[in-house]
Amino acid sequence: MISFVRYRRVGSLVFLQWNIAQTSDIYWAAGNLPKWARPAATIYAPACVINTDGIVRNICAYVYVNAPNDGEVGFKIASTASDADTRNTGIICWPIG
């Protein structure tokens, strides 16, 4: 399964969608959003941890969007996942001005 992190603008909203392989509890910084796509405040939002077959795992995860500083997008799972097929996935959106 291919890992991806993508964002897009739909009207006055920005959508962030991701599905990444994350097999350790180390914070992973994916990159920075451009200024026009950053939310007004920093976002911590829940994410879902799944296996590649789509089964949800009982592991807490989150996505982090640092705004308005640098627009960093990062991901973390709460516990070490030893399986190679563990994925952090989700979608969020926020308004932009």
C-alpha cells in the first residue's frame, strides 16, 4: 500500500488526507503547508490506526498541524506498533480566510 499525505482547497476549506505507514511511536514530520492553507490555530486531531487489510487497531494516534508558525504537518501513534503493516490514516478539514 502506498503512503500519501495530501491537501486540497475546496471553496473556503482545506482538506488534509493521509494514509501512512507508521510502525514506531516516533513523531514523523511530513512537511509544511503553504501559508494560504494553514489553519488559524494549531490543530491536534485524532487519527485512526489500521492494518493494511483495513482492520482498526486499538492504538491512539493523532495528526498535528502547526499554525500559523511554519505550517508543519506531523503524525504520531501512542504506542509502538511492531507490525510492518500498521498505518496512520484520516482526513480533517478547516476553514481558511
